[in-house]
Amino acid sequence: MKRLLLGAVKIGAALIVVLVGAVFGIQHFSDGPKGPVSGGPLRAGELATAPVTDWSFAEGHTVELELVATGQSRTTGTLVYENQLYIPCDLGFVWRRLPSAGMRGIASILWSVKHWHEDAVRDGRAVIRLDGKRYEGKLVRVTDPELLAKLRPIMQDKAAKYMHATLTDAPADPEAIWFFRMDPR
């Protein structure tokens, strides 16, 4: 009986390994992210040839973002400020102030595996897909304190509306959110 149980555990573990490997394989070779799961390079959709100087059409949209150097893509929110497109990367600025421990717990797990922002600093070449159209550009991390002071409250308000939650008044770590501006390549 013990051998039978051990055999069943080994078969179950092997099936899990195969399933996880299949998911990662599909993810890596897919055209873009699949919902909240990251994906491969963005291939489908018309490629815009002219640089975008006014991103106001992207206001309120989520986009698919590919970092060219890694060939990985993800779905992310956007922020348009003074006609420029910004991609936020929340490293705890918003999620640490969510009202429920459950929401904070889920967000902290997602944050713990997040590293795309570091990849973007090393090589900012990016492709964004919005409404089926692809735009090439370069992500540039925003470090100007005055601009960051303007972007943070906008992002906080957008996040609260998106999550249908009132963020707690706990002090927010201003370094716990990064913004990248999408510049022409």
C-alpha cells in the first residue's frame, strides 16, 4: 500500500511539473499577455510608423507592454499627463495602503516577483499595443522630483477608482512607485 501511495504521489508531482512547464511554454510563445499572465512578444497589429507626440488618446486605457530586450509582455495601466504617456510600476505605493489584509496579501505576492521595472532601466526599448495597434518607443524612468510629486496623486486616485477601494491614510513611501515615460526611439 505504501508503494502504491508513493507511486501516486510521484505521478501527481510529474503531472504538475508537466502542466507548469506547458503553461510557461504557452506563455513564452504567445502573442502578448493572456489576462494577468505575462506573455511573449507583441506580433499582431498594425505597427505605427510615426512617433507619437500626443498620447491623449491613451487616457484611461490599459495597454499591453513588451520589453524588447526580454521579449516578455504584460498588461499594465497608463497615465497620460501633459500629453505624454507614463507607465507606472507600483512597488507598494498603492497596495500597501489597500483597506483589507487579503487585498494587501495578494498584491504583495504579485509585487514580490515583479522585476520588469529593473529590466526597463537596463534596456528601455518597448512596444505598446493599444486597441490592436503597436507603438515602438523607449521607456525612460522619471526621476524629476517635481514631476513625480504631480504623478503620484493622479496614480493614487486612478488606482482607488480601479480597485473600488479607499486607500488608507497610512504614509506612502514615495520611492515605492516608479514611472516610466514612453519616448520615441
